[in-house]
Amino acid sequence: MKKTPFCATSEQDQEAMFQTLGITEFDELFEAIPDHLRSDELNIPEGLSEMEMMQHIRKVASKNATNLVNFCGAGFYDHYIPAAVSALASRGEFYTAYTPYQPEASQGTLQAAFEYQTAICRLTGMEVANASLFDGGTALIEGVMMALRQTKRNKVLVDEGVSPIYRAMLKCYTQNLSVDYQVVPLSGSGASDRVAYTEAIDDSVGAVVFQNPNFFGCLDNLTELIDQVHSVKALAVMSAYPVALSHIETPGAMGADIVTGEGQSIGLPLNFGGPYLGFMATKKKFVRKMPGRIVGETEDAQGRRGYVLTLQAREQHIRREKATSNICSNVQLCALRAIIYLSLVGREGFREVGRECMDRASYAWHKLTAIEGVEPAFNRRFFNEFALRLPKDASTVVSALVDQGIAGGFPVGRYYKGMDNILLLAFTEKRTKEEIDILAAKLESALKA
């Protein structure tokens, strides 16, 4: 019998499996693959010792520029995370099963999820939240599909101010479904175009998707537009930036039916590619159409408080093909970090974080727009993020700033045609006025180069 490399089973185990399969050697498993499609070798290099491997990894990792002063936003933000968040989230009490199907063994995990849901409801001004989703983009997709299930229509209007990353995800997800997808362009001021919506909204529309603040950081009161959406019995889905909700009007107050967003900014670091956190909240009357699972509070036979999975409509449960979603998995540890963060900073602390962000952004706006040739891209109120129009290509400027140790914003021309000179910058409580002064000086120098 031919020995098989990289197999943890013993020779006796392999013999037993081969006998069951009716073969004599490992290569027979691949006889269905034509010879010309097979490789003679895997080209895997020789193994390294632990010390050699660590040296190699450190050498590769050193190529990453990890000490850049970060002024990037576009949906992901460099907020300060108290050290206690990681310390508490990594405690052994939270190393429980992936999904707490047995409430008697998972009260800590379930209570944390319940508290998380409560916090999301308070942030968004909504009545019920689920126990988290993958990330902001997939949460928005779930919100749209939930709205279409409720309205039983297939037309979706998406504001151009919604993150282009989220819009690309939504279009990809719906391209093979019977969904009529239409983007409504922004107005020249950077806000949602009221005239365009008046022309686009009719009784064939099932869902309208907004974002506030939008991708360019522009703030808008969408109450009248949402009333217009409701007038044709469609649902309004709004993507929100949770830290901005410390001061701006909540989606619930504007009348939104479904609220989603990216929870990275409330306790999660800017890891490359995640893991991140999608949140979703809605009105109680739509709860049966909500994907994922919801943790509820109850009492046992002795009157003691307890927590259970009240609703869980995922595909591996009894609903099968009738499930509300096939991708709405849970990221419990990310949700745990979020509720620990919100609990640690508290209501006033969270508002203070928001005030610091607005203060830094206001200071930067005045500093940067004073540079010759630099002007605001839009004449709108903003929270901590705004777009500037530069006298030269924004990508070129960003590359020059990176070489000087500054991640100087996001060039939006990558996603928006005709906006190659537009630079999007974000300012969190971590950015000092000294760093902003340096950014202004380096930006002015880069524009003159």
C-alpha cells in the first residue's frame, strides 16, 4: 500500500477505510480526474522549525506599514478601545459553544447577547434587535431581503450615498434573484435627491435603502423621504454609523423600518478583513421576518430570571428552505466586545467620544480648507467625516502621504466616476490636533509637488 503524506491517520486506519471504499491505495480516489489535469507534485517547500518560521513571519510582517497616522474612514474607523474590552472578552467564561442551544449551560453568553440587543435598540431608536450578523454589508443585504419578504415586492431603490462597497455586495447578492435594483443619484449638495426620489418611488417599490451619515460623511434628515416611502407601503432600510448616533437623530426617530450597520467602531480593532460585526434592528411588528436569532428574557418554574433563544429561524433549524436567511451566521464574540465597550464607556462617555470626534473633524475642516486649491466637495453638515476637492488626483496625493507616514484618507474616484480629485477623510477621538496640523502641512506640500 502506498503511504499517504500529510495524513493524521495510522496505516491501520487507512487500510480499514480503503477496505470499506473497495480500493487498495490512495491514488484510486482521484482516478476520475484526467491525467493531464493532475500535478506530479504540490511544490510545497521543506518545513521550518518553530524558530525559523517565526523569523520568516516577522520579516514578512515588517513589510506592512503599521505605524501610519490614520485618517481613513469610509465605513471603518480607528477609535480607541479600552484595554478592559480585550481582557474581559477573552475570559474563559465566554469560551462557550458557537451557538448556545442549551440555555441551561449558556446563561452568561445568552445574557451578554440580550444586553447587546438592548444597547443596539437604544442606539438606533428601534424596538427589537437580533443577536448580530457577519458585518455591515451583509447586514444591509439581510435588511433589504427582509423588507422584500414583508412587502412581497421585488423593486429596490438604493441611494447613491450608500457605501459603494455595500452596494456592490447587494448587487452581487441579488443579481440572480428576481430583484429590480435601481440606484438613485445624489444631489449636487451631497444629500439624497428629493426630486429623483419623487420620480422613482411608486407602488412597485418594496424597499428603499438610505445611509446616514452617507458615504461622504454628509448628514441628512430623511424623515420626509421615509414618509414618502411609507406612502406607497414600501419599507425604509437605513445603514447607520453607531458612533454618530451618539449625537445625531436616530433612524427610529426618522421613521426607518429596518436599521443595519457596521459595529466595528464600538469595540473592534481595524483588523485586515475582520472579523467585524453587523447589527440589525427593526420594529416589533416585523420581528417574524427578521433573520438570525433573538435572545429573550424569561423566568423558570421557580421565578428566577433566565435567558433563552426566543426566535431562531436559521436554515439548519426546522424551517429549512423556508428559512429567512442562509448567510446570517452569528459573531457572538464580536457582539460581546461591542456590549463590553458600550458598558465601559457608558452613556455620557459614549457622547463624549462623539463630541471629541466632531471637535477633531471641525478643527481639521477649517485647517484643510484653508489650503490653497482645497475646497469642500459638498456643502453639508457632517459628523466626523467629510470630502475635499483637491486640485490634483486624490490617489496620487494619498500615495505621497503614505510615503510620509500618513494614511491620508480614501480617494473616492475608485468607486465614483468623475470624482478622481475627491478625498474622503475621517477624524476620531484618537487623532490629536498636532497630528491634524502635520496632515495639513504634508497635504499642502504634496499638492505643490
